[in-house]
Amino acid sequence: MADQFDLTVIGSGPGGYVCAIRAAQLGMKVAVVEKMPTFGGTCLNIGCIPSKALLHASELFEEAGHNFSHLGIDIPPPQLNLAQMMTHKDETVAANVNGVSFLFKKNKITPFTGTGSIAGPGKVKVALAGGGEQVIESKHVVIATGSVPATLPGIDIDEERVVTSTGALALGTVPERLLVIGAGVIGLELGSVWARLGSKVTVVEFLDRILPGMDSEVARQFQRILQKQGMEFRLSSKVKSIDKQDDGSLTVRIEPAQGGDMQIIDADVALVAIGRKPYTQALGLETVGIVLDERGRVPVSPAYGTTAENVYAIGDVIVGPMLAHKAEDEGIAVAEIIAGQHGHVNYGAMPSVVYTNPEIASVGKTEDELKAAGIDYKVGKFPFTANGRAKAQLATQGFVKILADVATDRVLGAHIVGKNASEMIEALTVLMEFSGSAEDLARTTAAHPTLSEAIREAALMCGDGAIHI
């Protein structure tokens, strides 16, 4: 007799484990199938969480080496203990994945360690990690298998010299020369980690700008900030080949994106960070008639249902930005929908963050999108150079930019470049969730002195003007 459940979730990343917990809270008998030995998926094990541990540690290392003396703190030059930094990263990961395991037990969720696939209507087959197979009978199935790094044809990934984000989070030594292929979020975050620890970082990007999809003004100004930090950019360029030399170095051939004379770059490690692709292989989708779209994603309805009855999909395997919190929101929504409630995700108020130093955080529309849509908008912008708390913290790089509708004053988008931008964007996300106006924000009291005062000042710039500029 097969195990029987109300809901089986394939994948225990942010979308999967949150979906499972919410479903259990709503009274369902829930199973989760995870092929990794620990829960949490890419995000908790080899993505969001370990990268933030290294970002934080490397920022403190740089702070101690460059800013302490200005603050009146005289110490010898800091010495890097990379092994201990990696231990901190591993401890952070363990604490988080153990937390998910605890939540599963608390909510009486049944885990299966192995590779899950759909074996037919209402059936999930698990190729158990210890060998053998097990079949789960389930009224509903949610596919939450996430994504994997995209790769370049002809480039051999060994996770030692030519690495994806996985290998870049586990390097045993600081590479003297690091080549980053791709100027998106992952490439810039991990590139900045190793730049702070001593690498000479060169970023090669096929497009003529960094951070595609983000506000173009933000991208331009942020590139200048990174260049001042020592990162070099080769835009409108593509990598043709990477040859591994006997001495351990790499010979990288690049050429203009549109073709032209080839150049040679020498590197010690190359990070391939050209994006991610949905992980939908060997899921047995064909057994229930699910056909992937042209980009390998699972097509879903507004209620996350697939073409197969009672089979749903969320997170990186469906259309939309590949963000952990987007997957979490979809996990909650689909659990509520299955339970007969009205789960909903507001994609118009979905923040995104680049965890560099300074950070970038955005929510809503960019100026580029508003121009393309022909929307009449106004801009309120305030620099951190005019913020008292930022001056005290030596954190004056960046600005807050708010985009509001000219006719209604409703905030349509917001973009922050600055220290703690990832935390500050929440105020603007909440405002947009309630369809707030720039004046609403301008009339809201901000504690003084705080970095968040820059948000209010930017809102004031959408009206009669800021006070402190």
C-alpha cells in the first residue's frame, strides 16, 4: 500500500518548504521530497544564505582594513583566515537547514530523501537516496524544484578553476585574478566578495550594461562605484573559450559581442554567472501531459495549476524573476488555493536586491519600463551624501529614487543604492502594496537620524522639494 497524502511537494527550497508548512497549517497531510541530503534547496545550501555569510565577512574585513583608522580605531592590518571564514559560512548554512528540519517535525510533515518524479495521476515516485524506490499517493502535487546555473557551450565546469556560484562559494584560496562571466546579480555579488579579499576581478558581460533588467540609471552609477572599488568591466563582450594551462592558470579568449578582434585574458579562476535555468529534468512531466515552454519552464494558470489536474508549479520553474521570496509567496498562495482559500501574489510589489556594498534594492517599475509604456511619471531623488546618519557611518554612496504617477501621485517604483538598502526597501514595498502615494510617504515620520530619512526626502522631492538638499 503506497503512502497517501493530501499534498506532496517535490523540492524543499524556499518555495517548497514554505508551501509545505503553510499546507500543514491548513490541516493537510503533507510530504516533501528532496534529493539533497539537507533541506532548503539551492538558496539555503549553496546560494542565498552562504553567499550572504561571505558577503558580510568580507565587508567587515574590508572595513577593518580601510575605514577603522578614520573612525579612530587603530589596529594592525587585518589578516585573512579564509578557512575560518568558510567555517562561519558552513555554520550559517547548518543553522538554517536544521531550522527547516525542525519546522518539518513541528508541522508533522513527512520528508523523503531522494529524487522525486510524477509517476502518473496522483502518484509520485521517489528514487530513494539509499537505494530502491517508493511510491507516494497524493491528492495534489506541487513542483518546486528550483533552478540550476546556466552554462556556456564548450566551457568545462570543474568547480575548482572554472566554477559556477557553487564552486565560487567554496574556493580554498583567494585567486589572484578572478574572471567573472556575467554582470548580473550573482556575478557582481560573488565578484565583490573575492575583490574585497584581494582578487583582481574582471567582469565580462555580453550586453552593453551591467544588471540587465534593473533601472538603467542605477546600473550606470553602480558600475562607477564598483570600478572605484577596483573591479574592471568588459561590456559588449563574450567569452569564446577557456583553456586550462599546466601551471594552473587559465587563458580566456574574449571578443566583441557583435564579432571582431579576439583578446586574451589570463585568470586563475573563472566564474560562470550567466544566469540560471529551471530544473525540470526527469520529473516525469510527460506522464501527465505537461509540456514545457521554449525556455524549459512549466506553464501555469494564475492559480499555479498546470495542464495536469491537481499538479501545480511554483518558483524558479515557472515564469517570473528567480527570487527566493517570490517562490515563498507562491508557496503560501498555492497552499491556500489548494485548501479552497484565495491565495494571491502581488508581483507589482515584489522587491529585488543586489547584496553588494553598497546594496541595491528595487521594487516596482524602472524608469525604462515607464518610458516604454508611455506613462507620465515624476522622479524624486535624494542622495545619501545629504543624510546625517550616512555621514556618521561613512556610507554616503548612493541615493533613493522614487517614481510616482504625475496624475495620481501613486508610487509606481522605487530604487535604492546604499548601505542597508535591502532593509529599507520594505517601507516602499508596503507603501506600494497599499497603493500609497508619494505624499503619503512624505507625511510619514521618519526617526532621526536614520538612513531611512532619505526615503522620506525622496518622497518630498516628488512634491515641493526635499528639506535637506
